[in-house]
Amino acid sequence: MWGGISGFSLRRLLIGHPLATAQLRHERLTKIKALAVFSSDALSSTAYATEEILLMLILAGSGAVGLSIPLALGIATLLAIVAFSYYQTIHAYPGGGGAYIVARDNLGTFPGLVAAAAILTDYVLTVAVSISAGVAAVTSAFPVLYPYRVPIGVFLIAVITILNLRGVRESGTIFSIPTYFFVGMTLTMIGVGLGRWVLAGMPPAQPPQIDYPATHALTLFLILRAFSSGCAALTGIEAIADGVPAFKPPESRNAGRTLIAMATLLITMFLGITFLSHQYGIVPDEHTHETVISQLGRVVFGDGTLLYYFFQAATMLILVLAANTAFADFPRLSFFLARDRYMPNQFALLGDRLVFSNGILALALASSLLLVIFDGKTTRLIPLYAVGVFLSFTLSQSGMVARWWRRRGPHWWLKMGINSFGAMMTAVVLCVFIVTKFIYGAWIVVLWIPIFIGFFLTVHRHYQDVAAQLSLEAFGSPPPIRRHRVIVPIAGVHRAVIAALNYARALSDDVTAVYVEVDPNETLKVRRKWQEWGDGVPLVVLPSPYRSIVGPLVDYVDRIDDKRRRDQVVTIVLPQFVPARWWHHLLHNQTALLIHLAFLFRREVIVTHVPFHLHLNHEEQRK
Amino acid sequence: MWGGISGFSLRRLLIGHPLATAQLRHERLTKIKALAVFSSDALSSTAYATEEILLMLILAGSGAVGLSIPLALGIATLLAIVAFSYYQTIHAYPGGGGAYIVARDNLGTFPGLVAAAAILTDYVLTVAVSISAGVAAVTSAFPVLYPYRVPIGVFLIAVITILNLRGVRESGTIFSIPTYFFVGMTLTMIGVGLGRWVLAGMPPAQPPQIDYPATHALTLFLILRAFSSGCAALTGIEAIADGVPAFKPPESRNAGRTLIAMATLLITMFLGITFLSHQYGIVPDEHTHETVISQLGRVVFGDGTLLYYFFQAATMLILVLAANTAFADFPRLSFFLARDRYMPNQFALLGDRLVFSNGILALALASSLLLVIFDGKTTRLIPLYAVGVFLSFTLSQSGMVARWWRRRGPHWWLKMGINSFGAMMTAVVLCVFIVTKFIYGAWIVVLWIPIFIGFFLTVHRHYQDVAAQLSLEAFGSPPPIRRHRVIVPIAGVHRAVIAALNYARALSDDVTAVYVEVDPNETLKVRRKWQEWGDGVPLVVLPSPYRSIVGPLVDYVDRIDDKRRRDQVVTIVLPQFVPARWWHHLLHNQTALLIHLAFLFRREVIVTHVPFHLHLNHEEQRK
């Protein structure tokens, strides 16, 4: 019946009816499905990684774009190292080895919190970057929509949010479609593009189609900036290691093989796109805002062909799916943190539909805000992106190093060596990120992560304090209450007052009515009526020279309440109108509320409202 | 001590300390002071009335401005008629004859409410128009301030608001200064201007200094629009009739003479300004935004002279004073309406400083809003202005006609004739207003006044219903409560729960603890702890398949609560944390609040919170 209140009907329509706890179950995924579910984030980054490298290089003029090939090879190598490093984590943590858990278990609580802050921040950025890139795939095909990119992006986030609030059940099968659609379209595009190049006698790369003048010198700094931007391709690679328990047994082995398959696909697609873009002379277009990958698709499949539009749709869908991944991961990590008392309790609650609704809503809000602030432009978000991921990579690999050092299993020195190399590489890249992207936006993340950690620690200290204050250890039971004084403040004598008085008399034999006198003429009327209706309860009249109702009442309770006696309690019983319409509240003085607030911070005084329900009109009451 | 809470210190600084009711007293005014206090609204309108006429006439080209003289004479005649009509009201209503009271007494409640709605609306416009014209006096002298007219205006309203919230005591003396300063400066300006004209051999009027092309034909409609705009000069003429009791005795005689003095001054100043503007060829300047009266002052006193700046300062001051008048009148009329139960009760409360604070704040808010919406431009506000005043003039005079007809004193037919003529004239002008100003903004007022009246009637019906529902007439005392069941919902077993349980046991012997089970593992722990701490109180465990805490609790109370028995009551005693910092609330589930809300609309169930005060940290608690 609680769910039947009218305001909740829209919510029911969008979110659906509540699900029973018993319905909570986990689907085990085959490798094929798992690849689709866990790799959308990583694979989808090929849709913008090449473009971000080129955007940096063209600052040094069109001649510098050739550097994209060695940079892509460097990034692919880094990717292989990180993947190999995570392959070990998968086998060490068959229960799921997220960076928070690995760092906390092996390095201690604080590094764990740093990893958690970093990765939660990056989940927000994953949504913002993926959605803005997904909208860019749409506006590349239909340039007329470009001015509406922010509302379209916010709308897509809203749709994902609602789907996640409903709870996405049949995840494996449905999620396979966009991922394999994108993988298929991209591999086809690369195959056709390479085929044409081979058939044409493998000509050297065409010069860039747009001639950009050099506005910056081609410094090492600029090359490292291009490398940093391209490293966005590595985000999401940790997803499989986080989700090992979702695999069919043997979980670790299946997850490890899926990771290798994903890394291979990702490297192939990223290198293929980068190579072909260079061959066909494709560079970002500042005027049409068309993405590099859309230009490439147009050249390879032909402008206006069905295949080109399929390719754009596939790009958009996998990017939306990548954003959706964060909607599963962010609430889950928030739940772990809330369970460990580092985030507010609300994030640990399973909602009606067995999902962590508060985490979903927090992510939707934060990512929409980013989308609006950064005007829905992927390039403006990229400097903030991947900083958190690489920080968590480093901490997670370091945690594994510490683990091998302590446990010393077979081949421990080899395993430790692999993770050490991974940790060092990601640490170096993290430093490169911070140096090259700092002034372009990374400072926001560098500033934000410590604030976020401070928040975790403050929340934790608060919960610990509360638990200590509530603890029954060394707690002597309070003495039973011997004297219970009940005060009924009245503003007149009417039915609501009589109802409150009747209730007060049921609580205690020690009842006093109190009237605060503002106008002496009124007092006479009240006294006369009280004679008739007060039923012998004494009436105290308090003068109020300043017309305040609350002040004299507080002073009166102060006078009668002996705070040294723990076996005495004072209850204030207030008649409270409950109007038939919410706006009727505005037509009544909120004196009852003010009295409640005045006593809220005073120990030993309890304020009780006795509701008196008003009808819509007098006639209705008679019924 | 209630006033000592820190959030209130800024309020105390601005508004001052509370005043005792005994300090409420009324100052009786001499004719000299009363003229100053009551006529600022009326006299200040000469600062913009001429300009508004000219602004309409120049639409028909510069050649049409000569019509300002006959139009001003027409308006002056109307003014004399209205003043004479009000002279009679003063003698008939020595207790103060505001339009609401006169219309209500003689025509009935509904016409009274129409007059009240009309005049309250016009008070808001008086503030907006006077402040925007006052700011125009400043920006005419210092054009660099013109872009800041809206913030300056809002700042002036804020200052007036604070002064009025403090309560303006020494009104008479202080208010005399700006009024007589303005009257003196204006009469000096007119005298000097006429003197120059006579000395120059009374030359014919100069052609307009700026040549405006005719964009509209000089139709009767345009002439009537100019007349309507100029009628703003009549606003405020009713102020003396409203305030008769403030005069020294014999009140009516003194008030009547003051009215005649005011009308004479107003006609002299208005005609003088209009005549001289015509003689010196002054027309509104669309580029410099300098007011007509400022241009006139510059020509007569000389550009940059001290006298010119004095004249501008005087204009500004009387306009601010005119706005201030509304800050006395609006809250007073709101009080009358609230006392009669047509406005929310809050408007009938005397604040700390013996002023009707809510009325003052409502007026400040509404007029600031108008200032912002109409961009601080007097001309854009004028079409809305005076519609309400003329509606209330008409109703008030009609009320007087009805009064003479009923009472038939000596010369009743003469007196009735005068008031009939006044009512007819103002009714005709009102029709002219509505026709000529409708599309330019008057429609807002025409639409608003019925809405406002509807609001009065809705509020009134609500209060009547509540009074009927609370009435003790034909009310049998409720039976004493025989069974008092107390339910203590618990989420665990800790100190706050023990405190609530202790209190519950003081209320009744029939106490049951209720635990809503979400996780069966937790239930075992709770049961074990309850064995130790529950002190024999039975514990009921409710299953909650959908994880809702509120739902199963409501169902349980429904089951045990026999609604047919009026001698039985159920109280729910909830432990309530009171955190040491307000934001700590965000870290706790608001389950207690949700439970309270769920039961608020259910009769016979009372929810009591037992506050458990948390300290800032565990160590502090030990102290």
C-alpha cells in the first residue's frame, strides 16, 4: 500500500515493480558472452584513441602526423604488458581482483582508498567520454545534429540510468550484439581498407587531406602529450580481472583466455585504424567535426553507403554499452566502500529492483554534469581521462608485487618480475600523464582524488564514532523512568487540543497545559473555555512580552526540568493539524514545527505530535 | 536564549532586538508633518507623469507634443474631482476610509475584496515605478550608472525593506525632509523657469530639441493613451483618506485641509512642469535616457550647477519615500485581510519589531521581481500602473454613493451627487485605461486581479472549514484511552534503542519491539542481543521480501490496530539520532523520517521520536 501513493506511479512505470530478494541470482557467462560484456569499454576506445593522437600531432603541422604509427606501436606494447600483468591477477584473485581489493589486501587501507578514489573518478569519466564519443559518431553521420550534442548525450545517460535502475537481467546475450557488431564492422573495414591498399600496389601514405600549419614546435613534450592522449585506448582493460566470478568454471582459466583474446582484438583494431588513417591521409576536421573513424569508414565503405551507416551505428552502440559498463562497476565499488564504512550507508542499500540505485543515480548525475561543463566534446575530456586508471593500474600491480614477495609460491620471482615491470611502466606513464596533461585538465583529477580520499576518511571516522557511542559494551542500563511530566502547549481550545489532551492523559498522570499569552483579552477566553473542557488539568499561562511562542515555552521547561535526575523525563505533546492538501500547510503558522526544532537539541525532552486530520471540507467530516 | 542561536546574529544586526508589545504606540501628526508623510506618493508622480504623456505624443511626431498642455489640464481637472470626492470620505470615515473598508461596508464583501486585490496590486507597482523613476533621476545625473539600474533599484528596495523590518519610529520628522525638499526645489525650478520666460518677453514655445518622425497617426486612441499614461499623477491621492486617525484632533478637519493643500501643490507642480517642458522644447531623449524633468532642471538651473544636482537628489529621495509609503500600506491592508481570514494567517502576525514582517517581505519580493522583469524601465511599467488604483477609486466612490443613499443626512443629495460624479469619472477613465493600455501590459493586471480574488476566497473557505472542524460545539468528549499499545521498531540493539525502549516502558505496559528482517543472518544477532538487553519486552520479527522497512511495519500496525475502538491508541516510539553536525544526517538512512511520513496520514497512530544525541567524537562523550 505504501507503493500505491500516487506520486510513485511514474516511478513504477519507468523502473518497474519491486523484486524480491530471493530473485537475486547471477548468470554465469561463457567466454564468448564474457568477452562481449567485459570488453566493450576497452574495445570502444579505438573509436577515439587514434583521433586524439592525431589531434596533438597536427599542432606541429600536417607533416608530424606520420609519428602516429610509432606512437600507436608504443601504446600497443604498453597494452600487452598491462594485459599480461592482469593475467596474473586473474589467477591470483579468482574472487575478483579490483584495484581497491588488491591494493587494500596487499598494500594496506590507504593505498586501497587511493585506488578506489582513482577508479571511481575514472568511471565517471568513462561515461562522459564514451557518451560524447558515441554522440560524435551520430553527429558525424548527421552533422545537422552537432549543436544538440549535449542534450542528446544527457538523454542517452538518462536512458542508461533508467535501464540500470530497472536492473538489466539478460545482460550476456543482449550485450553481445553491439560488441560483436562493432568488432565485425571494424575488422571488415580494416580488411577492406588493407585489401584496397594491397591491390593498389601498397602505395606510400597519402599526404593529409587537410593542411594544418604548425602552431607548436614538434617537441618531446608534444610527442608525449600525443602518447598520453592515445593511452585512453588502455582504459577498461582491467574489467575482466574485476569480474572473474561471473565466468563459467574454471573461472580463472576462462577469464585469462578471454583477456588474451580481448587484448589481441584491441591491439589489432587500434593499430589497423591508426595505420589506415595514415595511409588514406585522414586527419581530424575542425570544421565538419567529423570523427577520424567516420572519415575512414566513409573512404573505405564509400560515402552514403549502407555499410558506412552500419559502421557509425555500431560505433555509437558500443560506446553507449561502454558507458553502461560503468553503471554496473561504479555502484558495485561504491557498495564495497559503503560496506567497509568509507562511503555513506545509502550506497550499500539494494533498491526495489535489486540494484544499488543510489550509486547509479550518483554516477548519472556526475557524468551528466561533466558532459555539460565540457560541452560534450571528447577532446576536452581526454586530459582528465585515464589518470585515475593508470594510478589504479600502478597500485594494483604494486599490490601484486607485494603479494608475490610475501607468499613466495612456485616461480614467485618471475611472477613478481612481470608485475614489477607492469607497475613501473604504468607508474612512468602516470608521471608522463600528469606532466603533459596537467594544465589541460589533469589538475582537476589530481586535486579531486585527495579530496575524495579525505571524504572517505571523514565518513569512516564518523561511522566509527557513532558505533562507539552506541556500543552497549560497558553500558549500564538506564534507570527506569520514575517521573514523567507531560506538557501540552495550547494556542486555543478546540478539538485538536482536546485530542492531544486525551492522549497526554494516557501517557502520565502529571499533565500540565501551557498557554503563551500574547494578547491578554484572548487569555480570558481561553481560561473560560479551559474551565469547561480542561477536565481538571492545570493550565499555566506564560507572559510573552516579545510575542514569541517558543521562547517562554523553552524557559518554562528549563525551570521545571531537573537535568540532574536521570529518572525523570519531560514530554511535550503538541496538537498537529494534518491538512487535506499539502498547500494548506502554508496557511497555518508552523509553530508546532518551531517548538519541535527548539527542543530537538535539548536532551531528555521529547516532543510528540498528535495528528489531527483535517478534511477537505466540513461536510466531508460529517460523513 | 532562543534568539541567541548563531544563525540569528546577522538578523539581529540588520533588524535590531525584539520590541515588547507595550512599546506599540502611535504618533499623532500635525498638518505639516502629515502632508509630508501622506503626500510623497502623489507628489512624486510629477517626476514622471509629464514624460509619460510626451512619450506617447512623440509617436505621432514632434509636432504633436503641443497636445501635452490640454491633456495636463484634463488630468488636473480629474484630479480636482477625485480629491473633492475623497474630501467627503475623510469626513464620513474619521477612522480611516481605505477602499477595502468603504467598499466592504457599503457594497458588500465581494466588492471589498475586488478593491483590496486592486489596491494591493497597485502598491507593488507603486514600489516598482517609484524606484525605477528614482533610479532614473540618479542615472540622468550620472549616465554612466544607467546599465546598473536594476541592481541599484533592487538595492534601494533592500534598504527600504530593512528599515521597515526594523520599524520606522520617528516617521513624521524624518519623512518631512525629502518631501519639502522636493516641493521646494520643484517650485523654485518652476518659479525660475517662469521668471526667465516672462523676462524674455513671453516668447512662444520652442520647437522640440529632438526631431522625432511620426511613426503613428495622431488618432484619438493615441491621445487617450497619452492621457492614460499621464493619469499616473493621480496615484497616491487616496493616502490621506486612509490615514485620518494619524492626524491630531480634530482629525477629519485637519485631514481634509491637508488633502486640499496636497491637491493644490500637485496640480501646480504637474502643470508647471508640463508647461515649462513645452516652452523649452524638451522631449524624452531615447539615446541619453535622461528624464524630462532632469533636462528641465538642467536648462533652468544650468548644466552642472549645484542646484541641478540638488534637484536630482530631491527627486530621487521623494521617489524612494513614495516607495516606502507602500511598505506601510501594503502590510497594513494585508493585516486587515488576514484578520478577516482572506489572506494567510502569517500576514496578521506582529513581528519582533512590532511590524508586519511577512507583508513587508512579500512586497519587497514582488516589487523586486517586477523591477527585474521590466528591466528597471519606468515606461514599461506604466501600462500596468494606475489600473488598480482607478478600480479602487471607482469602488470607493460607489461605496460612498450607496452610503449617502442609505443614511440620508443633511445635503445627502449634494454629497451623493459629488461622489456619483467622481465614481463615474473614474469608471470612465478606468475603461479608457483598459482599452488603451490593454495590449501594452494592462492585461496582466486585468488577468491578475481575478486570480488574486480567487486566492482570497479559497483561503477564506479553508479557514472557515478548519474552524468548523475544530469547533467544540456539539462535540462529545472523546472516551479516555483504555488500551495504549507501544511499538518500538528497531534496526539493531544499541544505546539509542535502549533509550527508546526505556521511554516506551514509561508510556505503557503494552510494549512490543519490532524488527524488519532483510538479512536472516542479522536477525540471529539481533535476537541474541535482545535476549540480553530487551528486558523481557517481546520482539516480533517481520519478514521483508522486498527489503522495504516501512511496508511490513505499516502492515503490522494495520493488523494489530482495531480502528473501530476509539478507546485504543498505538504509539510508535522511534530512536532518532541527533548528529553533532547537520551534514552527518546525510550519512544515516532517513528510515525514521520515512516511517513518520508513512504514518502521518493514518489516524490514531502517533509517532514519537526519542532523540539520542551524538557527540562530535567518542572522546567528547566520555567527558
